[in-house]
Amino acid sequence: HVQLVESGGGSVQPGGSLRLSCGASGHTYSSNCMGWFRQAPGKEREGVAFAYFGGGSTYYADTVKGRFTISKSNAKNTYGLLLQMNGLKPEDTAVYYCAAERVVAGPFVLQEWPYSYWGQGTQVTVS
């Protein structure tokens, strides 16, 4: 099993920046594929960004491409994920979730169903 804990959410004005962190613990070999998802009020959860730790590839939703950057955490003794969010817009307001899975096929990296492990979410508000 893998435990995921997100942090770094908050409130920011349009055009501002936030950095989200996701710490993973437990059987981290089961989290080679990690992604960020978000869910706005009244909307379905959507994939935002994906990273494959084994090879370093990344993938972004069109709505955040060029503004968000996903990367592996470089903190000492920490296995986890970062999401740098720049140029935030009111439509980026949502609860952001970190997800992990051992293997996710390419076409499905931004879909919910392949992921077994989820964090509790962190609120991001842009207004």
C-alpha cells in the first residue's frame, strides 16, 4: 500500500502562484506513475498533470499546459511529487488530489480509474 499526503494549497489572487507537494510513504515501488487531479464544486474530477518516475516523462492537460509544472520532489529522504502552479486563474479553483499507481498505460494517464492510491486533497482557491 501507498499513503499519499498533499500540502501547499491555499488562496491566491489571479496571476499568482502556488506549489503543491505530495509525500508518498509505504510501498513506494507501487507509485512509479503519479498524477495530480482536481475537482471543482459541481464538476467531475479531472486529470491535470502526470509524471512517470521511471523514465521522467510528463504529460499535462491542455487547460494547464505552459502554466503548471509537475516534478519529483528532491527533498532528502522524501519520495513525492510537486506541482508548481503559475499564472493561476479563477477556473483553477478546486480541491487538488495526488494519485499513484505502479503502471498506467499512456492513453489513460489523466483518467481516474487506473490509480489505486489517492491523497485526501488540498484546497486551491483563486479569487
